[in-house]
Amino acid sequence: MKIAIAGDHAGFELKEALAKVLTDAGHEVKNLGTNDGSKPSDYPDFAVAMGEALSRGDVERGVLVCGSGVGISVAVNKFPGVRAGLCHDTYSAHQGVEHDDMNVLCIGARIIGTALATELVLAFVAAKYTNEERHVRRLAKVKAIEERFLRR
């Protein structure tokens, strides 16, 4: 699977570790930055890079990491077609894909450690959207909200 990964300075070390996990698991990983954790950076810049990569179809899914995961989640969800979830447990990481067709996993590097983050990322990329009628119906309603309120 083609997966983009990005994060600000607070998420740099965890982002780098997760990029290796994904590469070692056989995924094609596109690193969208930051490439220097020693310099302060702004999470919205990496949310934009992720949103654009998904919108262009460059990648199938994405992983975003900042200090709490909240800011980067809020920012990337402004993009049409992006369904990002902030997950700090494995159930949400796979269930978000299975039920909601989540395509971006957001993680807080100051909230969880590398071992749990690894489990989350692997659960996220292994999950598949179920296409069950109730999930399709609900996702259609989410897409209708997006069409109504987000400008393309």
C-alpha cells in the first residue's frame, strides 16, 4: 500500500520510527516531512501536504503525528475526501477504517509511546472497509455533509 507519513517537530522521532515500521512491513512510504525535529515547525503545514497527497491520489492512506494528535487531525479534516481519526487505541485504529473508511491515522507523540503507536499503525493499514449496508449509508451521509459545507 502507498502510505504518506508526516509530522511536526513534536512528532518527528515517532514519525521516523513508524516510517521504518511501515517500510519493513512492505509498504511504500512517502515521507512528507518534517525532516528536522530540532527546528520548530507548524502542524498545519504537514496536514496540507497530507491532504494534497490524498486528493491527488498519490497515496491510499496517511499517518500524521504531532504532539497531541489533535491539531493535525483538525487541520487535515478540512480537506474533501479526508477522513482522519485521532486514535490512541488499536480498536479505534482498525474500526475507523472498517466502519468509517478512515484514510488518515493521527497520533499524539506526547501521548503514547513507540510500541503502542506501532500496533496502531499496523492495525490501521491491515484494516479494510467492510462495505456493510449500514456503514455505506452512514458514510454517504458524511460525504453529503462534506459536499454541502466544504468548498472544492
